[in-house]
Amino acid sequence: MEIERKYLPDKLPEHLEQYPFHEIEQAYLCVSPVVRIRRSDDDYYMTYKSDGLMAREEYNLPLTAAAYRHLLEKADGTVLKKRRYMIPLGNRLTAEVDVFSGVWDKLVITEVEFPDLASAESFQAPDWFGEEVTCDGHYHNSWLSSHSPEDLIEGGRNLD
């Protein structure tokens, strides 16, 4: 089970470069249900995600680099690229700050994953997290992969 909340940060934390990060590339074979392939640094995965906004089923299967490249050719939409900074928050929680590049280069989304619903519901986000977009499916990566920044802006939503 994946339980997470998402935010559009007002500003990035100072000295973001001091935090550990992962270079991520991901693409979608299907968006309903979500079937995603991802390269995170030198690790490769295929992920299935059920429907949902804050909580949904998630299953990860390891892939080889060759299998990832093979499936990447079959993906629909935009291949998303981002640098994910890992910022400790305390209470064993981590803010994952995704700074996108490429088509979505003005987008930054912060996510926090929780061990259970009670933790997610009682979470008090730091001020810099900005607007919460957990319940807005337009900020799911699967939606981003099949749309453009103009689609987000035309829908009256923030890009940054």
C-alpha cells in the first residue's frame, strides 16, 4: 500500500544540493490501471498502481536494464525525468522533492510517504511545502506523462 500526500512547494529549501538525490526517468505503459517503468539511478522497476489519490495499492517488480530499455520503446506519452531530493523531516518521514526537467522543467512536487493512514491524516506540513495537491489527479505522474504543461495551466492549475 502506498500512502502519500503531495504538495507544490512555495520555495525550495535552502542548500537543496546538500541532500542526497536520485536521478529518475519513468514512462507509462498504461495509465488505467497505472503500469509504470522506472529507472532510479542504476535500478530498474516495473510498478503497478491501483486507482486512488492518497492511498492505493502498489507493487514493484525488478527489471534488468535491457528489459527497461525494451519496454521504454513501448511506452505511451512523455518520458518523465526528474531529480528526487531526499530531505529528512523527523519521525522517520522524508520529503521527496521532485524537480522535473525536460517538458515539465518548471514543475516541482514534494511528496511524503506514510506508514499508515493515521500518520498521513495527522501530518502537519512545513510552511515551505505550499499548496497541497494530494486529491488533484492532475499532479499524478501518470497524468503528467500524457499531457502538456499547457493542459495544466489551461485547467487553472499551478505549474510552479
